[in-house]
Amino acid sequence: MKLSGQCLCGAIGFTLSGWVSPIQACHASRCRKATGGLFSPEIAAERAGFSWHGDTSLIATFTAPILHQPPAYRRSFCKRCGSPLPVEHDGMMILQAGVLNDTSALRIFRHAFTAQKTACCVITDETQQFPGQPPTPEASDLLA
């Protein structure tokens, strides 16, 4: 799969090629605060197929304190417009679906941290729900 994305002001862009996960809708408080949304539409992609373009000096990264166990919670964003940007984690790139230029080939495959979801967010799809951290999915779950 080949995808591209950029920040709101267009100063920083990226392309991905290769494996890209479906969307995990994360309802954790930290993820909601980091995105400003009722949930965070998270995607993982292979680091090897990822490349930045534009003014990468505008990329800033915030690392929050560890709450329960490592790793630390990290988010990258554009210093100019504040858009969330991909961040590397364990050899993968983690990003928000909203910064992609085209999401037509993606789908939500599960909801994470539903015990922390907001009262106004009603989950109406049939995908799996996890009250806390979901298990690492099998490759077959992600490719289905």
C-alpha cells in the first residue's frame, strides 16, 4: 500500500509504502487530549517504507511521563500548525489517520481503552472492544 500525508500548513509531509495496519480507535484519555478528538484513529506502518519531505526542522516531539510501564508516551507535531505527525515506536511509525491524504483503503479494526471513552462517544460498529490495552494483534487479524 502507498499512502501520503501532511500537516495542516503543508510544511511537513510524508509518504509510506509497504505494510500499513488498519485503524485502531483509541479512547485513552492521553490519546484524546493529544488529538483533540473523541478518540484517536491510530495506524501503524513499517519504518522501512516511510520517508519525510518538507521542512523537517518543524517537527517537535513531546514525551509524557510513564504512567504504569514503559515505553514512554510520545507524540510528534508540526511546530507551525500543531498537526499531529508520525512518531517512531519500536521500528514502526505510528500516526493519526486524519493526516493522511486518502483513507479510502483503511478501516477500523478495533477500539482500545474503551473504559476511558467519553460518555458522548457511542460505539456502534461491530469491531472488537478492549477496556484497556489490547493484545498485540496477529498478522492475520490485521490483514483480514
